[in-house]
Amino acid sequence: MPIYEYIAVDAERSCHTCRRGFELRRPADRPSLDACPLCKNPVKKRVSRVNSPKLTKPLSVSDAKSSGFTVLERRDKGVYEKR
């Protein structure tokens, strides 16, 4: 399930939680929130950071094979063989 971030539309009328912003885990098929669950004042969805994995080293042939990939080696123009 994705994590969505929300923040208050009007900081003066909102509670402490939505004024600072909060995260909520919701299924992707549900519509986004329109109001804070605590104070019922309007909130908007905030763009959040994306978590992308970083590779620390390039994958080796043995790493690819152990992960279940088929490793091919080029023999001729358009001809590949299993390694």
C-alpha cells in the first residue's frame, strides 16, 4: 500500500496534526482525503519523496544467475548463446 502525505489547506483553522502534515497508508484505489480525520477541516495531498533503491555495485554474472535471470553472451551478429 502506498503512503500519502496530507497537509492543511488553512493552517489557522486546523489542528496541530494536519497543520504540520501527516502520513496515511491507504489503498491506491481509494480516493484521496478531503478532510482531516481529527478536526474535519480541509486537507490537500502533498507531493512526497520517492523511495528508489540504490545499487552499490554493478550486478555480476553470478549475481544475475542466482537471482534467476538468464545470462546471454553475444557470439555473432544477432546470435546469442546462454552463458
